Amino acid sequence: MNAPAEPPLLPLLRQLIAEQGPIPVASYMALALGHPRHGYYTTRDPFGARGDFVTAPEISQLFGECLAIWCALVWDAMKRPLPLRLAELGPGRGTLMADVTRTLERIAPAMAQGATLHLVETSPVLRRAQEAALHGRNAAWHARFDEIPDGPLLLVANEFFDALPVQQFLRTAAGWCERCVDWDAAAGRLAFRSGPPLPGAVPPVLAAAPEGGVFEVSPAATALAGEIGARLAAAPGAALVVDYGRRAPASGDTLAAIQGGRKDADPLAAPGEADLTAHVDFAALAHALSRGGAATWGPVAQGELLTALGIKQRLAALAGRATPAQIERLESGARRLIAPEGMGTLFLALAAATPGLPAPPGFEPLR
Ligand code: SAH
């Protein structure tokens, strides 16, 4: 058997490291996912049954239908402003936005007609897939969140923030260092290496970390959350972020590579050919959103949110006019989305809105 071909990004990374020295993990992740020619998202559509991973909207239409209900109820609470910007960050194949708009046309036709769609996407391959999914709708594409035109905003982001680069810090005998990626010439492969010790004091939670301990932050995620918070403070709107992650900052290396459905691939083995993700720190996101000026709620578990939005009732309604095979598919999809031992608890949802708006559906305080 032939040895697998070298990923085209690898010689470019080697050259960069030869010129600059070891590169921070955040730079590695940004290049592996978003390099303009050889990045993972730049070159392929990773979704679906034969792809690297399956996301909630690809599992079941029920996910988008529930999120449409969320959008319609929040729009109602906003006193139905029109025109409305209905936006999504990292829309993948466009399935979620297609399901949301199809549902809104039925449950809130005035909203569907008065909304312009805004898709924030960097990948040309996935933009084409989104254009096909949203064919005939009033949609515009943007490279960045701040390109969405002014006006009342409803924003959704599913499995987007986990694709933003994380910066990692490593506890060494010499103190905390930035974790970097280097070329190990003897082994002929990329390897993690600690950079120079960081100046300054570390937060008290880290002072006692053992040697070898890793701590992650995502400056890209918190900067974007801050921008979203500022926009929600300046104009009416709300945002719903769904992703896998943790409720509070915790130490640990969560950088993972997903390839061909396997979640345990080596993150350095195939840059540009494996998906790289890191857990979302929801506490940091909420903090950045509120520092920007928005009110925030949650996170709540995905299963709780979808249940509050009526996924079971919607399933029953659809099952009433479906074939046995369709019913089986709808039921197994719903189970996967809300299962307490699966996506239902691993995935969390965080909401943010213009201060003064009521708690969004699914995020009401317990009575
Ligand atoms: N929301 C989709 C896809 C999630 S995968 C779903 O649930 O199926 C992550 C998506 O974010 C992809 O569409 C990817 O191309 C896009 N993406 C990754 N980094 C991005 C960035 N910095 N700016 C905009 N889009 C980005």
C-alpha cells in the first residue's frame, strides 16, 4: 500500500516554523481550519452521513423547526420589528437556515417575508452549499459578523464557536508558557512544544496547577461575543448560541481532531484534512456578551431547550402524517438531539438579548 499523501498544508507549516520558530496552537488551528487554499473548511463539505461529523440540523429537521419557534417568539417579544436581520454564524450546508425559514413561512409569515437572511461564512465550498439550500430567498453572505447591516437582529450559531482558535497555556517547570507547535525533524512530524515563559502573574485558579497542566482561552470567541453584545446593546435583537462545551472555565486540553467520524484523531497528524475543535467556555462567552452590553441567560442543556420549545409535540404532529419509515427516522433523530446521555446534555445553549427584553423561551427562570 502507498503511504498516505502528505497534506498540502504541511510543507507550508514547516516553512513557517523554520522562519519564525514554533507557532502558537491558536495560529496552527486558524491555519488548519481556515488557510485560504488548504484549510479544512476552505476545501470541503465535512457534513453528512459519509462526512467527518453530523451536526444537529443534519440529524433532524426538528432542530431547525424548534429554533424557528424560538426566533418567532423572541421577535414577538421584540414587538415584531421589520425589516429584520435573520443571521447565522457558520451555517455549514445551510440546512438550519433553510429549516428555520421554511418553518417561519408557516408559523410567522409576516416575519418570514420581512426578514433578510445574513450568512456569515468564510468557506467558499460551504457558501455554495448554502446558496443551493437557500435558493430563491432574500439572502446575503458576509465574511464577518460586523458586515451584517444595521437593524433589528436575530442571530443563531450552532457548532460555530468550537471551530474558533484556542490559545493554550502549558504549566512547565519554568512556569506558564504558551503551548506551540514545532517541527520534530527526527520524528518527521509536528509536535507540541512549550514557548518561552509568560511574563506576569497567572490567575489564582492556575497557581496550583501541576506541571504538564494545560489551560485554554479563545480570544477569537470572546472578541466576537463582545461585538455581538455591543450590537445587541445598540439595537433590538437576540442571539442563540448552541455548542458543546463547559459551563465554567476548567483546566485541560480539549483540542480534538475529528476525521471520518472518529473523534480521537491526532490534532497534528493531518493539518487541513481533519476538523479541529475545542470545547466552548460558556462562562467566558456569557461574560464577553454582557461586557459588550447584552443581557444573557443560560447556558441550559440542548435537551431542555428543545423540550421547552415543543420538540415532542412537533414530533407527534409530524408522525401523524408520516410513513412508518419516516416516523422511525424522526423519532431516532429527536432521541439523539435530546438524549440525556448524548447531545441533550453535552450540548449547551446560551441566549443573549437587548437589555429589557423578557427571558427568551427555554431560558425562563424556574418558578
Ligand atoms: N452550523 C453548521 C456548521 C457547523 S461547522 C451546522 O450546525 O451544521 C462550522 C461552520 O463555521 C462551517 O460552516 C465553517 O465553514 C464556518 N466557519 C468556521 N470558522 C469561521 C469563521 N472564522 N468565520 C465564519 N465562518 C466560519
